[in-house]
Amino acid sequence: MLLRITAPIWVNVKNGQIIAKRGLFPAYFQTEIERIFNGQTQISGDIFAVKSGKHYKLSFSKNIPEGYQQRCRNVWRGYAPIKSSSGNLKKV
């Protein structure tokens, strides 16, 4: 429950459908999790990206099976904001 309040990135999986609840996450990750959960109508839960040092790591609600959690972690690249030369933040 606390991650639903504090996580900067929150993705909800509802009956295999992906719903972005909060934050911006990379297009590649959205594409990959849509592939992972495509047709999995029995799976519902939440995926959170939480800050860990300079990067973000994934956390999952207990409703997401471990095998699916690992598949998501395998495609996640850390998604850390970095400063460009102009001082603006860019997402990579």
C-alpha cells in the first residue's frame, strides 16, 4: 500500500491489461510488459519503480507471479533520469 502512495512510477496490470497509473516509464518497457502479460487474463497486480541510488528498481505486488516478475526485471534497464548539457532532465 505504501508504494501506491510513494512510488514515482506505478503500473497496474488488470486481467492482463496494462494501465499506467503514475509517472513516465520508457516506451520499450511498456511494449515489453504488454508482451509479457498479453492474454494473461488471470493476472492482476501492481508494478512499481522505486529509486535505488541513481537508478530505479522494480517492486511488485504479491499478486504478480514470480516468473512474471523475473521476466519484467529481465527487460528493465534501470531508467534513471540524467542531466543533459543544457541542465534539463532527460529520461533514458
